Amino acid sequence: MRKMLAANSGLIMTASLLMSGTAWASNAPDSAEIEALVNDTIAPLMAEHRIPGMAIALSINGQQHYFNYGLANQEAGTPVTDETLFELGSISKIFTATLAGYAQASGALSLSDPASRYLPALEGSAFDEITLLELGTYTAGELPLQFPEEVQSEEAMIDYYRQWQPESAPGSHRLYSNPSMGLFGYLAAQSLDQPFETLMAETLFAPLGLEHSYFQVPEAQQAHYAYGYSKEDEPIRVNPGMLDAQAYGLKSTAADVLTLLEANMSGAELNEPLSQALAATRRGYFEIGNMTQGLGWESYAYPVALDQLLAGNSLEMILQPNPANRLTPPLAPRQEALYNKTGATNGFGGYVAFVPSEQIGIVLLANRNYPNQARIETAHRILSELTEAP
């Protein structure tokens, strides 16, 4: 571990020195304190979970800090840098939800519409009674976590949805589901009459200045694309899957992901549809215990206890249907809230969180799929110490 940290010590110091001239508030931690906190937190995490490489990004009162650790490619000895691309897994859902919010703000769809309105092939199916909002909040009636293995084509996908029947009344239970969010993104693109990936690039990536976010990593960026590592330490990357781009297929840098967090926190000057889209993702549509389900984002009243965060991101919350309480009208975006999202593929694990009232956000990206509990405990420690700094 010392070798892995030492390999990037120059990168860490560079990031810190860039912030050394910041005019901090009197009670704000300085760059050296931030660096020490992150180093002391990340080193044991990587050692315990055998994580080859990590990229950490922090936004504190509008100032960005980047920290890179270890290796993006163990076989080649390639270090993690600011340009390293990680698989985001389900953190991709935040981006997908923002596109749907954009479609609504542009007048192309309404979240209250039945899903079948945007795909005639679904007319006469259960999706006549399931709304876009229910798809985007995993409350469509218990769509499963993954597609059945035999669903390998768009035709098979549509046939699957046509035949599927809810296990519970739409809007009554939340069951985390890639086919649910995947269809949500697919229908949002249908409403705008352009390919999903084109829309993401033109309506979200370009306006926000996300220059290193890809569904298909181009040849010129392949050298920056990290390898994930399996439990057996085999180098792996995500396999293509049905609606993968919409549900879990984005590859990006920690800096690009932090930019999305900052756009949600700052109310920066963005075009009106995009500003409205970001706000739509942060609204609260359902309550499940202490967690409030938005579009992609999941939130908690702030301050939030660590055990509540852990419960909201537990395997029970992911793998089991949980009763959902519909909020009518939806809860407006909150300043006094912590918004978060986990994401993983077989070889990568990530976590993002931000608190608007504190103007603080964090991105953790790793090239191993390690437990959600460890990700949340790590982020919670860093955020807590920074917001409680004397």
C-alpha cells in the first residue's frame, strides 16, 4: 500500500497546491488538513479491500480537490490520474434521470403519463397503467433487478415488457431495478426522437462541460480506461447488456462526476431546461423508511446518522421490495438534505454524495466492487470531519 500511495504522491500534492491560495472562511480546513484526512481515510480502506486504484474528488465551497491512488492497470503498472476513466455502474442512473427531467422541462413528456404512451408496442400491456415516474423511482410493480438472460435484443426486450405482470400495485412498493430505470431512459429518448447516447452528449455532457464521459470509450481514450478487478484479481470490464447505457453503462472521470454534483448544488447559470431537469431529479417522490426516492438521487434529511445511510443503501433495500409512501405533491428539492447514490459493475465500485446547505460533495471511484457499507462509512467520515472542522 505504501508503494501505491507513493506512486501518486506527486499527483496528490499537485492537487493540494492548486488550492493553497483559496480564501477559506475562518473555520474551513486548509488544503493540508484536507489532504491528510483523505490520505488517512483512503489508505486503510484500500488495504482492507485490496482496491488497486481509487480517484477521490471533493467540492468544498465551490473549490475542487482531487486525490489519486494506486493503479488503474495492475498488469501495466499504470497509475490512476485525473484522466482515469472508471465504470460508474448505477451512478449512471443519475445522468439518465437528468435526461428524463430535461425531456419533461422541454415539454416532450410528463412524468405522470403512462409509459405506453411513448412506445406504441407496449399499448395493451401493464404499462398502460404504469407511469414514467413509477419507472424512474423503481415503483412500477416490482420489475426485477436484472433482465432475464434470454433478453438479448430490442425485440426480445419489448416482448419481455409486454408479457411482464406486476407483483404489486404500481406505486405501492419500491424494488431496485435496472429494467425499470433502463426503460425510463429509453422512453425519455423516444419522446425526444433521438438516440439516447446522442441526447446525453448534446443536452447534458456538452452544456455541463463533461469532456471525459463516455458510453463507448473512444480509441483515443482507451489508455485512460481503467481495468476493474474481480474477487480473484482478474482484470475485467463491463459486458454489453440490454439498456446498459441507461442503467449502468457510463464511464467517466471523478472530475466529470463532481461537475454534475456541483451543478446540483450551486444553481449555476445553466439553460432553463437543464436547470429544471436537475431540480426534477432532486425532488422527493416516495418515502421508503428514512430514505426519500428522487429520480436517480436518494436523499435524507440532514444531518443524517450513519446507520440511516447504511440502512438506505443496504442489500435489503436493493434486493427486496419495500413499501413506498407516495409524496403528493412531491417534496421540493431541499438544501438541508444529503443526496447520495451508489454504483457498481463486477469490477468497479463508486459512491457519490453532496449536501447543498454545506456546499460540500464527494466522489469515490474504485476499480474493485467493494461493499457499499465501506464506501458510505468512508464518505461519511470525510464529510463529517470537513463540515465539523473547528
